[in-house]
Amino acid sequence: MQDLKPRPPADAGEMLGHPKGLFLLFGTEMWERLSYYGMRGIFVFYLTSAAAAVAFGWEQLSDVERQSKALSYLGWYAMLVYLTPIIGGWVADNMWGQRRCIMFGGALMMLGQFALGFPHSWLPDGTEIYMLWLGLALLILGNGFFKPNISTMVGDLYDEGDKRRDTAFTIFYMGINLGSILGYLVIGWIGEKVDYQLAFFVAGLGMALGLLLQLTQANRYLGVVGTQPSAKLGLNKQDVADKHKPLTPEERDRIKVILILGLFTVIFWAGFEQAAGSMNLFAKYNTDLNVGGFEIPASWLQMVNPLFIIILAPVMASIWVGLGDREPNSPGKFSMGLIFLGLGFVSMVGAALQIGDSETAKASLWWLVLAYIFHTIGELCLSPIGLSMVTKLSPLRYLSLMMGLWFAFIGIANKGAAEIGKLVGESGPLATFGGVAIAAIGAGIILFFIREKLVDWMHGAEEWHTEVGPTTQEEIGITADHEGAPRKHFSGNN
């Protein structure tokens, strides 16, 4: 079949050995992540603030009830953020192309941030809550159109087999983490030290800068890449015929592995995503945030995760390489991820024990730093491995469907995280964090003992180990953004 894949302009030039279009996408994604993570870092603080209570008519609620309501909003938001990329990916593939979806989604997210930042005093009494819902709806839908498609375009800059493609995702991943660090740093400081709604407005400006980059530079550096729906670029007749084939016994076994690991990934992310909810609230209200005489914003603690991803991702990849034939199989790495998650909550148990039943005592922030480091190690053991497993085990004709299902698992986990977070107010941090630690470590141990059976059901997908090359770099490249929705273009196995 004739190669119909669009190419970037021949005269666009290169930077650091890569098409300049990569760095355009890097910048666009960096600003979008600044906007997304900046809002995420302060969202529950905003909803539990006195100003929000007055605006939304929550004055009669206790502090615990306000926190519970804030976590509910966060849970629904985080769950839907993982489901809408299925819609955005389909629209890009079949109707609009990636570039148009990116612009549309980015514009919706910008408007969503502005809606959250719209001053309460400018609205008629009683309508403030509707502006909140509008802002969240725009952010959710916008993310669905933006997130899967900008990631796909990175792969589209390179021919199949181009070795630069692997390091391109690593560079792109650095943009993701840089954006999240800046979001927590800048938006978090403005929200906690100045005004939450002003912070949302600044987050919207960040998204606007990303859109401006695309609007002014895309034609120059990307050419026609991402302008055509992939369905219009031509399909192999055999691919069409394969879609109607029944599943073979081997394919059914492999799908069973995806579903079983999916259940364990729900447990992992339900614990991990306490970072934006219960752990964030614990940092603000129960932690001594004084560092060298300066009281840092609570949201700054969430920078530990992206900082240590940047530091530890190449270290972890090197460890897998160094182990050679002793490298754990994928279910084994999954079990390690759950155990490290549990160890993070053991650290949170230490923080809860330090404050005891006192309403005034404050825990050391180093308990939270240690917890986030353990969680980051767990993420590096589990997140890229999970994405890689889906691409290895899914029948090619169902790859997009299975990837969508995988992110649906993560979406369900985010809603579960909110429900778990509510228990902190009801049962106390010690019981809640201790329960999550036991559940995560217990799940990790169970998965460790059934790992060989899962490998048998993979039918050969685990017959190789990590090498310094495409798979290693690819896994590093997709680690950073588990909330993204990469499709076929991501996998080094395609």
C-alpha cells in the first residue's frame, strides 16, 4: 500500500537532531500541563475555602462535610477526564484530524479555567455553583480532545523505524513534567498566597499561550501533520477483514491478563491519586510547612512526584537493563509498584501517628516527601509497564478499544480515590492511610504469587527483557503522563 503518512515540511529544520515541530509540541504540552496541574493542585483548597463556602451556600456545612464535598467534585472530575479522550481520539481519527482537535480542546480548557476564575462578585447570587460546573465541564471535554491527539502527533513526526522517535517521546515527556512542576510552583503559590480564582485565571492564560504557539507556528513546523483524519489516509484491506475475525483462545487469554491487571491498577491509582485529595488536604491542615522560616504552599509538595520522575526514570530503566535475565516480568513489576505504594502510605501512617488525636499538632513535611518518593517509584514500576502490556497483549484490531478500557480503569480508580479520601474525615488519617497501606501491600503480594500464571496466559509476550533501545526509551517516554491517552503510535512494539 502506498505510504500516505503526512510529513513535516522539509525546510522546517531540526533542533538537537529532531524536527523543530517536536519542540513546538513540547511547548504546547508544557503550557497545557501547567494549566492542568496548577488547577489540580489547588482545586480542593478552593472548594474548602471560606469564600467558596459563602459563594456556594455551604456555610452550614462542617469542615469535614466541606472536604467530603470537595473530594466528590474532584473524584467526578478526575474520572471523566480519563473517559473523554476516547471521544476525542475517535473524532480525530474519523472526522477532524489531530490538529483541529488540539485547538478545539485547548480553547475549551482555556475557557474552563476562565470560568473557574470568573469573580463570584460579578455573578448574580445563587449562580456561582453553575459557573463552577460549567468550568469543570469545559475542562473535562477539552481534555478529551486535546490530550490523546498531541501525543499521537509526536509519533507522526517520524517514519516507522526511525530510532529518533524513542528519544522524541523522552523529550516530550520532559515537557509534561516541566509543565506540571511549573503549574504547582506558580499556580499553587498564587492560589494559596494571593487568590484561588486569580490562580485559575492565570492557568487559563497558560493554556492560551499553548494555543498561541500552535496557531502561529504549526503550519511552519508541522506542515500537514495532524490535519487529516487517519481514517482518510487509507486502510489496508486485510486490516478491515481482520476486524471481523473471532478471538482465538490465545487472544482470549491475553485479554484476561489485561482485565486482571486492570483490577490491580484500579487499586494502585485509587491510592496514588490521594495526592490531589486527602494527602493534599493533610498537607495543608495537618503538616508543618515551615522551611527555613518560609511557609511553603501545601501544593508545592506535589512537585516531588514530577521532580523524582525526571530523576528516577533513567535510573529505573538502567536497573531493569542491569538485571538482564533476572529482570522481573511485567506482573512482577506491577506487584512491586503496589508494594511501593503501600510503603508510601506507611510513611503517611507515621505522619498520622505524629499528630495523634491533637487538633493543633503538625506532622513533619518529610513524611509526605518520603511518601511521594515511594509513590513515584511505584508509578515507574507500574504505569509504563501497564501501557506497554496493553499494546503487547491486545489484538491489533481491538488495540484502541483496549487502550480506552485501560484508561477507563484509571478513571474508575480516580472516583474510588475520592471515596477513600472521604474516610480521612470520618475515620481519621491513621485508620484510612493504614488501611490503604495494608490493601496495597496485600494486593502486591497476591499479584506476586499469581504472576507466573499470568505470564503463561500471555503466550510468549514476556519472552524478552528490557534492552537499551526503543522499548526502554519508549517506556520512559510514556511514564510521565498516565492521564494521557496514547494510541497505536506510542508503542515500540508496533
